[in-house]
Amino acid sequence: MSIPLSPIDISLLVLSIYLLYSIPVTLRGLRSLPRPDRPPAGSIRISAIIPARNEEGNVGDAIESLLRHLGPEDEVIVVDDASADGTFREAMEHCDGRCVLLRILTKPQDWSGKSWACYQGYLHSKGDVLLFMDADTRVVGDPREVLGLLSTHGAVSQVPRIVCDSLACGSVEVAFTSLLRLTYPYWENRDGKAWLAGAFMLWRRESYEAVGTHRSVRDSPVEDAELGRRAAELGVGTSFFLGRIAESSWISSWSEGYSTLRRILSARTPDFKRSLVISSVLVYASIMVYLAPVLAVLGAASPVLAALYAVSSLGYASLSLLVEVDASPLSVLLSPLGMILLSLALARTSTGAGFEWKGRRMGPGPGGVRVE
């Protein structure tokens, strides 16, 4: 005689099946991504553009890591976006003759700071290839190995590799990348799913100009992702690649993680009702990672299904440590807390409430986000 499943058991079974199915799908998708091979023949000049706002302590290492791998004809353009710290001075101290330093004191009202900085860098560039890189990114491999991919794509970006020094960083990043692979997989770069990551993003100059440069996404708080979407709409081929050419740092605290998620989610947040439903499902799924074993002990849930859900959810989350996140394994165990934080950020963002990023206030406005 079979014992009927409770609603909790059914939910655990459905979630477990979905996550167990997603593990091989993710592994196949990652294996399908191109990889850097070797520098192409011929002379290709790289213009590396680093937008930087209040990046003292980061920008110097970013510049040095780039210069170690670039040739004498390449250039590094550092754009200080009205920093209130020693970003510009630090950039000067780590630059050589291949550097161009720009200092922006104001920006147009309808531009985000990063888009304006990237656009100014482009206007002062001379390279055949434009490499956009965040100031908290370090180059650990030869960027020229990526150039061969631009023979078949207009733009490419590396699957992000984040180095975390705190459990908050690791937990939030594992949660975020786990959800990202389910909703916007790196290997499905097509209309509706297309995006790029600006931490390390390379464009053929003519392709960047064909999509309208950063001017076409000037008011977006996630201009890199929106450039990828626009490229797909215009038929410009883009792709993520799998490799470790660059590594980035990220947040250091839970509060910083919340602010960062607010910015990222502001670009494509569903309406309030849909966001509330999504957030509720994510919170439930996260809480049940910890609660299901307790319910099993109390007899309110199947021990087998509780164990299956723990294995499937944490097993799927652990994929982040293989590719995207360099963090303590404990981050996987705490990733449900990171998912709850993400859910709260999604719900809050869907209300249209403003938020602060890099000392600038952002809020609802025409096109979704207004930069003040």
C-alpha cells in the first residue's frame, strides 16, 4: 500500500527533479562554449578601456596586470569617472607610455556613469579590438589568445570568474550564478537570452560601432548585458567563452551584495506581481534546503525526498565553484541565504524604489532607470 505524498513532499520531488535535470544540461552547455586557443597571425592592436569610479586599491593592479600581457602597440585607456578618492593618482603611478588617462568631472543627465566613461574611452581609442574591463578585474592570462574568437564573433566575453575573500561574497555569488545559469544560460546567446559580461569583454571595433556603441545603452545600469542583447537583435554574433584569462573581485559584505543585486536586477525586473511570485518560490526553495531535514525528523516530510532535495540543490549550486566562483566550499552551504537576499532585492527593485550605486542615486524613470 503506497503512502500518499504530502504537498511538501511533492514540492521537494518537483524541485529535485528540476535541479537534477539541470546539472547535466549545465555541464553540456559549458562544454559547448568556445575556448581561447592561440593568438591569430598578423598585427591586431588592442585598446583596453577601464572605467573607474572610486577604485583606489583596485585600479593599479588592474592596469599592471594588463600591461604585463599587452604589446608595445597596444594601449590602456583609464577613464576616471569623477572619483572622490585616489583613483586617478593610483592610475598615474601604475601606468607607462602605453596608457591614456582621462578624467571625467561631469556627465550628461541621461547617461549612466559607466556607459559615459566607456564611451569616452572609445572616442580616444585607436585599436582594432576594444577590450572593456572592470577596474576590479585582474588579467591572469594572455588576452591575445581570445582574439581568434573574434574572427567568427563580433564580441565575446569570458564566463565571469569571481575571486571571493568572504563568505558573504561566496554565498551571494554562488546563489546568483546558479540562478543565472537557469534563466540566462551562457550558451544560449540569442534574442531574449543574449547578454555579455563587462568585467572582461572584447569587441571588434566595427561590430561595436554597428550596435551603436555605449550610446545605444547610455541609460542602462547594466550596459554590458544590454549591449549583448542589442547585438543579438541586430544580428551581430556574440558568445561567452570558457577560460581563465581574467579574474574579478566582487562584494565583501551582505549589504554590498544587496546593493549590487539591486543594480543588476534593475534592468530586467518583471512587474511587481510576477516578481513577488518569483521571489516567493525562490525563498521557499532556499528555506527548504535547511528546513526539509528538520521536517523529515519530525515526520512532516519524507526523509528520502528531504535527502534528495538537499543533494540536488547543493549539488547544482556547487557547479559554481567549478567555473565561476573561487570561494570557500562553505559558500555552497550558505548559498540559500544568498538566494534569499537575491529574492528580497528582486521584490524591492520591482516596486520601483531607487537605489544607490557608486555614490550615485538611481531610480525609476523613462526606460526604467534614471541616474541622478
